[in-house]
Amino acid sequence: MMNQIDLSDPYDNGYEPDDYMMPEEEWDRDLLLDPAWEKQQRKTFTAWCNSHLRKAGTQIENIEEDFRNGLKLMLLLEVISGERLPKPDRGKMRFHKIANVNKALDFITSKGVKLVSIGAEEIVDGNVKMTLGMIWTIILRFAIQDISVEQTSAKEGLLLWCQRKTAPYRNVNVQNFHVSWKDGLALCALIHRHRPDLIDYAKLNKDDPLGNLNLAFDIAEKHLDIPKMLDAEDILNTPKPDERAIMTYVSCFYHAFAGAEQVMCFACARFSRFSKYPSIHLYLSSYCVSLPQAETAANRICKVLGVNQENEKLMEDYEKLASELLEWIRRTIPWLENRVPEKTMSEMQRKLEDFRDYRRKHKPPKVQEKCQLEISFNTLQTKLRISNRPAFMPSEGKMVSDIASAWQGLEQAEKGYEEWLLTEIRRLERLDHLAEKFRQKATNHESWAAGKEEMLTRKDYESASLMEVRALLRKHEAFESDLSAHQDRVEQIAAIAQELNELDYHDVASVNQRCQSICDLWDHLGTLTQKRRESLERTEKLLETVEQLFLEYAKRSAPFNNWMEGAMEDLQDMFIVHTIEEVQTLIAAHEQFKATLPEADAERQAILGIQQEVLKISQNYGIRGDLTNPYSTITTEEIAIKWDKVKKLVPQRDSALQEELAQQHANERLRRQFAAQANLIGPWIQARMEEIGRCSMAMGGTLEDQMTQLKQCEHVIISYKPNIDRLEGDHQLIQESLIFDNKHTNYTMEHIRVGWELLLTTVARTINEIETQILTRDAKGISQEQMNEFRSSFNHFDRKKNGAMDSDDFRACLISMGYDLGEVEFARIMMLVDPNTSGVVSFQSFIDFMTRETADTDTAEQVIASFRILAADKPYILADELRRELPPDQAEYCISRMPPYSGPGALPGALDYTAFSTALYGESDL
């Protein structure tokens, strides 16, 4: 409702500035108007009326005479109000004039102005005092009352506007509407403040008030369309100039420069549907504000630009951190994907140790950086939503999802690299074992084959007797038996070489060469053996006597000798096992071998008995000559030596198997030790994850209480880190012991690592979500009760209790709050709360929507309107105007980013503030 103005006396007569607002009973109706003031008011009010009447093509000459018939008075009110008054009476009689004046006074009264002691008869009679009082009432109501600056209005608002505009100028100190204007500098400062091109303020002289006043009056009339309402001489010759005259003239400057359009906030009308929620309705109803003038516009622009600069800094920090993290991942993945195997076990062990250093030292800081990057991204998006800015879109390839994808690729590469390392170590271990086995068997066979070619190529049978030939034939038969027994060993050597080839042994060339040499020698010995046998058979008929005992000795000693050699090889055979059961299987086989030793000893005694029988016959029958067995190269001494070696190797094999059994028991203890810790840590991590989920959805306390609980939970989690480190130590012992499986637990170290990293990320992300809610609550002025109300509504409609509402639940929530939803409106709202079209609405999106619906945020239109005020209603703005109205850093910020204005009437250097403002809010592609 308009303020009522009680005018007891339209004149001051030397009273205080607000005396004209005194009630009638306190006003001395007999006081006369000061002649100097009356003269000033006549000139000023006449000029003011003519500035409006000329719009209707007329004017007045004598203020008390020209308004007497009421016609021009009604016309004046129509021009300044923009409304139509009742049709005037056209008669010239007194009662016609009174009727017209009454219509004008009734219109003034209808605008909320209380007219006291002013009657139509006094105006018709030409009462100067009452006529000037009436015109002042009209000026006060239509030119001054609606002025509003920073919650002050009318006279106080106009005075504050003058003070703010002239504050930077030397020799100007506006404290009132009389003596503060006598030297003319205040008027010149107002003009220079808004039109520095019209006055060179630096050249003005305080000691030349007459020149200053006339300069201001002339420039205002010529360039600002403000008529000359005062005389410089009248102002200078009056100790205290008339306040109303000065105020009327200064108000013209206000309307010329600042305007007085009032705008009403849309919040109350738009959100009237929230009336069922008293706290929300009361919160919204406080947002009716008026359009700011130049300072308010500048403040708003400074605020918007400050927010934009801060957000740009956060965007730059995000881009830098994202680039560094992606670059690290880019450099690391090729290292993890480098699967070129080393040739030796020691080199592969060094690769495994390098990988452990990477896991312990290099990766954990990057996990923290990845978590911090997600937190920074969420914080930035929240600030952008709060400030009504478009969402931040990182550079291509630097989205949080891109980083998560790259991180997933890194972890996949890690897993593949670790599996490859362990597989390669097993392969090299197997290769070393086979290579050593190949060398042993090849050495034994080569030792056996040494000299055989020379033996098979002898021509001794050509000059031998028949008995000697037969002896040679029997000896050759024994060799063939031995040769046949060695065929299995040659095949074993070839099989081992083939396996080394298949497993890509690093020195496979020498293995193949040695194997080929053995096979070639074997084929050659076979050919020589066949040839010698043919030669001996041709001379067999020449041989008659062969000592049967030697033949029997040879036939029995050769297999026994072969058995001893095989036993020695088996007892010295290298073994590799991974479980207790495998060791026990080898021990059982060894026990079975020991059970056959008595039978072998009996055979040995029998063979030695044959040799003893030969010696006995030789003694009994006096056989002379060399008693060396011609059919065998195996002597009793050789059999004794090999038998003693077999007996020594048996306890050595026992000891080796028992040592391996002890090692496997130790490995089993390591498995159980790791499993005991892993089976505790795994459920503990799951319990903490559930605790974090419950805390984030808690309704019992404030957000600060939730934050405290989460911080405590985070402290507990961080304090639990030594348990993870101990488990890592146990895992390292297991890997160093080449233990590749563990049947006592379902948790691997990889499971624990992933769970631990997820737990750290989850608690940090949840804390950030609560911080974001606190930031949203504080920035939007939401009380804890409102936040609890939002949480209660969200939990009620979160029917699946998974921390998110689907679209149907969200629609039901909106309807319960009074929204009248059509499909188009609901689709628009869903685009706001679910821009990724995931089909669900998170609690943070719900909070953002509710705070956006219930808060007064600046918009692109408001910023454009603010710039238009600074630009004096021009469609463009100049750099000098920005530097004059804004702080230096923000002025330069605008100048560097505003595009040139190319519209009609553009001056050189004109800037397009409309395109700049819309770009701030994402409404253009600037």
C-alpha cells in the first residue's frame, strides 16, 4: 500500500527539513512563506510541471493562475501517472472549475495521499500558498516517493543515492538538500559520474560557485533534457536554499540516470503451492526485492564475476589434477603390459620385487589423488548448481567416468601383470628343474657311450680262435642287452629336450644340439652294433667253447647293474612339490623302493656267487691264463661300489624328503596365518561399508552429527591400516615361498586390496556428500528442520530403500508437495534432477532441486538488467564505464571476455554485455 503523505503546510518557513510532514494541529497556518523560498518554488515547480506538460503539447506561465480552472491540472496528472482521469467539465463558471479541481484532488487521494487543508476553492481562488503545496504533494508522490536505494526510500533514498554517487569527488559532501548544493560542485559531480564526456571535473573551482551552478544547469538542459528549474543567483543569495526546490531538481537527475522501475520477485507467487509447509512458505515470502540501481547492479555483477572466477580456478585445478593422473596411468599401463619374459629366475624375481614396490610405494598416493579428484568434481558441481551456473564439462577424456575407466584399465593391467609374473616364475622354475634333469641324464648316457664306438669297430675277431670268437659274440650279446636297456634313457632325454623346447627354455639351442648329438650317437651305435653282430655270427662256427658261468654272470650282472644305475638316478632325482600330500606321495614311493632292497641284495649275492664259482673251478681244475670274464665288462668290484653308493643314497633321500615335508608344513602355517587374518579383515571391511551406509541415511540428528559420525568412522578405518599392512607382509611371505593357492580362505590379497580402496573411497565420498549438503544448506539458508523435512520426504518415497527414488516415486513425492504435474512439466523436472537419464533421483539431486525451487538466485536476465543500468540503457557498454563502476580486477575480467558489440549505433570499442551475461549461465556458446 502506498504511503500516506500528511501535508499540514506546504511551506517550511525555516523549520527542520521534515516539518512539512507535521500534522495539521502542529502547524501554524498564519506563518508566511519566505519570499526567497516562494520565488525558488515558483520557478522550480513551474519548470517541473512544464517538463511534463510539454509532452501533451502545452505549458503554464503562472502557476497559481493556470491551474485555477483545473484543466491543465488534470492534464498534468494524466501525463505523469499514465492513467485517464474523468472527463473534465468544459464550462467557465466557478462551479465547473471547482468540479475539475476536485476531480484532480480525488485522483491524488486515490493514490494514497492524504490531503490536509487543501481544498478546491482555494486552488480556484489562486491561493499561492495552497497551490504550491498541492504541486509539492504531486512531486513528492510521483517523483520522489518511489525512489528506493538499499532499503531506504523517498527523501532518504534520494539522499543516499546522491551520497554514493558523489562520494569519490573532492570538495563534495552531500548531507542535505539545501546548503550542500550551494557551490554547484555536487550537481557537477552527479553529471560527471554518469556522463564524464560532458564535464571536466578536474578543472572546476570551488571558489566559483556561480560558474559551477550555471555550468551544471546549462549542461543538464542541453544534454540531459532537464529544464532549468533554478537560478544560480537565487541559490547563492539565500543563506539556506529552499529544500523542496532543490529536491525536485535533483530528483530529475535521479530519474535521468538511475530510473525508478520496481520489480517484484516471482518467488511468492510461484511457490504459493508450498503454503502447506509454513517454514518453506515463510522462507519464500521474504524474497520480494526491487530492481537494484547502479551500485546494486555493480555489486551484483561483482558477485557473479567473483563466483565465476572462483569456479574457473576450481575447473583449472580439476583439469590439471586429472591430466596429471591420466598421464601417470598412461605411463604406467605400458609398463604393466610389457610381458617380455626374462631368461632366468633371478631376473624374473627382480621384476616381481619391482611390482611389489609399485604396489607399496607408487600406487597408494595415486589412489588418494583419484579420490580427491572425485571430491573436487562433486564440490565444483555443487557450487555451480548453487550459483545457477551450467554444469562443468571437463575437457574431452577427463570426465570422472573417463578417469574411472582408465583406472579400471590400470587395475586390469595390474592383475594381468601379476598373474603373468607368477606364471612365468612357475615356468622358469619348471624349466630349471627340467634342464638340470636333462644335464644329469645326458651326462650319465654320454659317460656310458664313451668308448663304445671304438669297441664296436675293433677287428679282434679276425685273428681270434673259435672260443675267443664265441666269447666275443656272447660279449656282444651282453652289450646289445645293455644297449636295449639304454634306449629308454635316450627316449627320456629326447622327451625332456622336447618339453624344454615347448616351454621356450632360454638355452634351448645347446639342449637341442646336445640331444641331437646323443641321438645321432645312439643311431650310430645301433648301426655299429648290427654290423659287429653280423661279423661275429659269420665266425660263430669257429668258436666252440664258452664258459657258461661267465655268460650267466654277464647276463645277470648287466640287468642288475642297470637296476643299480636306475636306482642311483632315482635316488638323486630332483623333485618339486607344492603340498604336503605330494611330499607324502614321494615318501610312500621311497618306502616301497626300500622294501625291494632285500630282494636286490639277494640277487647281488647270487651274481657274486657266480664269480666265486669261477674262481673255485679255476683253482680246482688248474685253469691258467686271464680269468677276466670275456662276456661282461662289469666286475664284482664295480657292483660292490655301486651297491655301497645305493645304500648311502637311501638315507640321503630320506633326509631330503623329510626336509621338504617340513617346508610344506611351514607353507601350510603361512596359509593358515594369512587365512586367519583375511577372514577377519574381509567381514570387517563389509561391516564398515554397511555402517557408512546407515550413517549417510540417518535421520536422528543434524548434518554435523552425521559428519561427526563419519569422521569417527574414518578415524577407525585409518587406524585399521596396520592390519592391512600385516596382511600384506604375510602375503609377501607366501609369494616368496612360491605358494600359489590357499584352501583355508575365499579372500585373496587382491580382494582385500580392492575392498580396502573401495572403503577409503566410500567414506571420503560420503563425507564429501555430507559436506556438499551442508554447503547447500548454508548457501541457500535452509534450516536443519527443512533439511530434515527434505530427508524425511525422500526416505518416505524411497520405497526400495536403496538411497534413490525411481521416476514413479519422485512423481508421487512432487504430487504430495502440491505440484500440479503434466507430462511435459514432469519431463522438464526430470531433466533437471536426472540429466544422465539414469531413471533414478539421488538425495543430492533432490536437495539441489528443492533448494533451487525455494531460493532466489541471480539469473542471466538480472545480470543483463544490471549491465543495462551501468550502460545508461544502451545495448552496449564501454570499457571506461566498466572501469568506473566496477573494481579494477572485475572490470578487466569483463573487458577481456566480452565480445565486441556489432548492433546498430555501436561506437568503437563497444562491448556486448548481453552475450557475455547469457554465456555466464550457459545460455549461449560464447
